[in-house]
Amino acid sequence: MKIMHIDTSAKIAEKSNSRMLGQFFLKQLQQQNIDLDIDYLDLTKDVQPHLTSEFVVATYKPANERTTEMKQVLAASDVMCQRVIDADALVCAMPMYNWTIPATFKTFIDTIIRTGVTYDLFPDGTTQGKLTNKKVLFITTRGADLRSGDFQHMDAMTPVLKASFGFLGVENPQFVNAQPLQFADQEARTQALARAKEELTYIAHKWASKL
Ligand SMILES: Cc1cc2nc3c(=O)[nH]c(=O)nc-3n(C[C@H](O)[C@H](O)[C@H](O)COP(=O)(O)O)c2cc1C
């Protein structure tokens, strides 16, 4: 199984719970005797650029009408789109930052949502995502517990992930949300990690059984 594994935490590996949980999940898959071909992307090191006017003009120009300069502007995005297209599954690990996704993951989304590449736009204005049949798992880590209570309405992470990947044809992305990992006592944090690991183990078994 070809997996694109994406990390986004600003923390180094030894201190990051999202990085640790991503690794944990891959290990669970390996224990199911799944042969893994990992394409690893650390978005804190390989930071994708913000959209520019040149990019916007080039991306909406039909491919056969693009100038050499336009093709150059899109080249890195073309490569990133191909990496996503080539993967059977995406495993995206990310902390909640200021109630939403890390900015590095937002620029990644901007990089891979491409007309004619990852989705089709038809003359009548309708669209069709091209990433159908791809497994997508989001492992999110949160300082607060947004399952209930005062912070419940503050989750601006899940909607943006569901909307952007749904647009690309990913109908049922899976979420494992480890919470609370910071704004709680040690016992609650320990339980949150244990819950997340249990859910990840279950998903790894499911993925293995459907191969
Ligand atoms: C800059 C920054 C902003 C954060 N914003 C939030 C937030 O809005 N809500 C929340 O629940 N946790 C927030 N946190 C806490 C992290 O989401 C939490 O500690 C998470 O477990 C970090 O994952 P990591 O260990 O992989 O880096 C924030 C942490 C940092 C460093």
C-alpha cells in the first residue's frame, strides 16, 4: 500500500504527539503484514508557498494554452498533486493551532486543489473530485477537549478538512482526534492518548481487512 504520510507539528519528533501517533498508526499497519511504501512529507520543512497572482492566472488557464512561465509557476504544484494521486492512502497528522488546521496544511491544500488535475470543472459549472477511492486519515491533536463543554463550538478544523477533501472526491475521511492533550490534568491527557491509540489500532485492522 502506498501511503503519503504528512506531518505538520512545529514540535520536533520526540516532543510531538501528532508525530508520535502518525508513527504509531504506520506501525500498526505493518503489524498487519501490510507492505508499506511510504512517501513522507514534513510540511514544516517542505513548506508550500502561499497563492500568488501568477499561480491563480496559470491554474485557471487551459493546460494547452499555458506559456512556459505559467508551466514553471505550476511545476511544484504539479509534482505535489502527482504525489497525492499516486498514493492509495493519505495519513495526515496535525495539531490544532488557534482552533483550526496548521497554516502549513492550508498551503498544502491550496497546492493540491487544481482544476483538471485533482478535480474536474465541467462547462455547466459542476465539479467532480478525482481523489475517489483513496483512504484518508486525519490524526489531530488538541490541547483542549472539544468533544463537549465550553470549547465544543470552536472546532474550525474538522469542517475545513471535510470540505476541501470532500471537494476532491474523498467522501468519508476518517478522524482520530486526540484530546485533551494540554489544557487538562495528566490523567485526562494519558487517557486521551490511550483512546487515540485504540482508535488507530482499530482503523489499521479495518484497512488491512479491506485489502
Ligand atoms: C501555537 C499553538 C496554538 C494552539 N492552539 C490551540 C487551540 O486553538 N486549541 C487547542 O485545543 N489547542 C491548541 N494548541 C495545543 C496543541 O494543539 C496541542 O498541544 C497538540 O497536542 C500539539 O500537537 P503536537 O504535540 O503534535 O505538536 C495550540 C498549540 C500551539 C503551539
